Amino acid sequence: MKTALIIIDLQREFKPSRRLVARIARRRQDPSFDLTVFTQFENPAGSLYRSELDYEKMAPGSSGTELVVAPAKGDWLVTKETYGLPGTLIRRLRRKGITHVELCGVDTDACVLAAMFTLFDAGIVVRVDESLTSGRLKRSARPIMLRQFGSKSYRSSRSRS
């Protein structure tokens, strides 16, 4: 079994709390991960985020797209223009032999949830630890994750003893 930690959109514009950043930085040090991947959301001109959602922030190269934790040597950095994960990343994970992924980052109800669907549909086992995610609708995402991916997929502070 090969595992990866995928850190979703831990970027300046999304204002992750220092507490969340510290937790993710600690989790990232776990030697059981064979790979760490950072995603970096960008919102180019002509995107659906601009035309359909009137979301103008996060233009490529803007200060808001900066990661608040820098990837280390050997980590992968993947730029994405979608909620979910790009197919190129899924293909690279498969070539690397990754069969299990732990997700963390922002926003639980949007990009983290979308990444779960992307990975699950690709046949990769996915897990999320509630303490390593954030978002205004985080609590709303929990029942969706539990229903769609099962109780093994989502660890909450309530389920820890």
C-alpha cells in the first residue's frame, strides 16, 4: 500500500488559520506518507468561476494564489483551475503506485469534497481528518462525506477517543 497526503489549496486568499496550518505542517511530517502533493487553485480569465460565479479573485500569479506552506524537495505542486483534481494528477498518482490518499486543506465543502469524489471515482481509497480541514460549510459537508464515502472515510473529533 502506497499513500499520499494531498494538501488542498492552502493559499493566502483562503486565509487558513494558523492553527490549521500548524496541524497540517505536523501531519505532513508523518513518515508513513510516500508522497506529499500540494494543490494550488488559480482562476484564469474566461473561467466559469468568473463568468458564472462572478468570482474575480485568484488570477494566475496573484498574491492570493501563494501557498502558506512551501512544498519541500520531492513534493509535487499541482496547479488546478477546478474544484476537483485534474486528471493529470490522477494519472501521475497511479504511475507512482499510490492506492490511498489522505486529504487536508480548504474548503471542506468544496475543493476537499470534490477531490474526494475525483479520487474515489479513480479507484483510490480516500480519507479526511476533520481537524485538518476548514470552511464555512464544513459541518454541512460531514454528512455528505459519510453518506457518499462511508464512515471509514471521515474522521471527526467526535469519533476519536
